[in-house]
Amino acid sequence: MHVHPNRRRFMQSVLAAAAGIGLSPALTRPARARSKDAAAIVPTRINDHLVVFAGAGANVVAAHAADNILLIDGGLPERSEALLEAVYRETHSKHVQTLINSHWHPEQTGSNERLGKGGTKIVAHENTRRWLQYAQTEPGHDRPYGPLPAKARPTDTLVSSINLANAALEFAGEKVEYGYLLQAHTDGDLYVFFHDSNVLVAGGALSNEGWPVIDYQTGGWIGGLVDGLRSLDGLVNDKTRIVPANGPLMTRADLKAQHQMYATIFDRLGKLLRRGMGPDEALAAAPTKEFDAQWGDPKQFTTLAFRSLWGHFAPDA
């Protein structure tokens, strides 16, 4: 089991990102909108102290008690002000005590600077903290993000070892576990599990609104995504409510279906790689064909997933 990231690969990726090496222009999306007229932040209450907020770029979860808030992810930087206004209004609280970043992407860390300046404790995996020290380009975007200032970086990090892949805190009398998914969506993915509420916040490894991003430049890969979903399934039961990074709440049955789908695609892509194919040929082989009607255009996902295999199956490619 790979726990410690390869330092040489890490630094190569940092230099590549700093140099602007990323997806081809055909796979990039326009720069993120900066309009204040973007969609409203929409709260969905799970129970009396847990709320999911949509509309900030990714799902954000707030746990609240008295005057304190535990926030999981913080939306995009340009949505941070609107998000926090909605959080304070819905929870009737005014202080974010702790912010957990599920990984480094802007959709998750966009409130770090605003909250960090106010003294909020920021929790993440150590790899997330490292990536936020450098300028990175998220797959599908054409503008680098970061580096974040010191006050915006996580100060309480999970450093994995063979004996420690998770940790816990207590909030409002409830045990809140957070754990590491190894190399999945990135190499710093965390889940957060509220034990008493039986609510799992899955982070970037799980999407219910289109294909996920396999950010292979910062350590993600499709084999790790499959393993990560299997790990998440081991945490839940049939009554667990699951919050994905994007889209509506999910059930354990939904999670199992996604695990099976990505395991199937992983197997197909591995066979294509071993036949000597490249990304364009893999895309033409339509390894996602029976899933496209539900999940949409697979071009970006398939290309990223195939490239993610190189460092594991063909390290000299």
C-alpha cells in the first residue's frame, strides 16, 4: 500500500504545473466565472445540525452548534463571500471554528484565505498543504491557482503512515472521523464521517453530477479512485446519507454502482494500455460507452484516467 508520496514525482509535478504543462487546449474549459450574478447558494438540511450548500462550485457541508461551525470545503474563491453569508444565515452562527479541506482544488479551498485570516483552524492532508504552496493548474482549467498565503494553508494536517490513515475530532458532542483515501482524485483526498448522524462527506473521489476529474498531475489515478470508493463503502451502511463533491445526496447503492462502473473502466483502460495504445486510441475504443448516456461526454475523464495509468503501469512513458 502506497502511503508516502514519491518525492521525486511530487517535485516533477510541481515544476510541470509551474511551467503550465497540462491538458491540451482541446480539453480545457474557460476560466472560472467571476460574476457576482452567479447562481444562488442553495442550502439543503440533512438534520438539525448538518446542512449541505450547493452553488459555490462544489458541495459544502456545515455542522453547527451554538455559535460555532465546522465547515467541510469552502467553495470557489469568487463564491466565498456569498457562501459564508448563506452559511451564517442558515446556521444562525457567526464563527467557523474549523475548516476541513477534502483536497487542494479551488472548489474546496476558496474560503481558506478569508477564514484563515479570521483564525479558523484549517485541517487537511499533508499533501494538500504542500500543493497549496505552489501555483497549480487544475485539469480542465486554463489559469493557475495559488500559491495561497501562509494564513490560507492548512495548519493541522494528517500525515499518513502504515498505522495512521485517519483521525477524529469531536464537534457538538458527535465523533467526526476524517480519513485518507491515498491516491484517488488527488493524492490528498480526505473523507469526513459523522458517526451519530450517519452522514459521509466523500470529497472529490465521488461525483453525482457528471464524470469526476482524475488529477494525475497531483497524484490521482483511476486505480486509486476504485480503491477509494471501496474504502468508502466499508464505512457506510444502507441508511447512510452520502454527500458527493458535486450533485445530489447519494445512497450506499449509488456508491456501489459507481465503484463497479469505475472498476470496469479501469480494467478496460489497463488492457488498452497493455496493447500499446495512446490516449486518443483509448478514447476511440469507447471504454465508457454504456455509461455515457447517464454521465455525459467522457472525453476529459477518459483522457485523464488513461494518462493516470502511465505512472503506475508504464512509469517511463
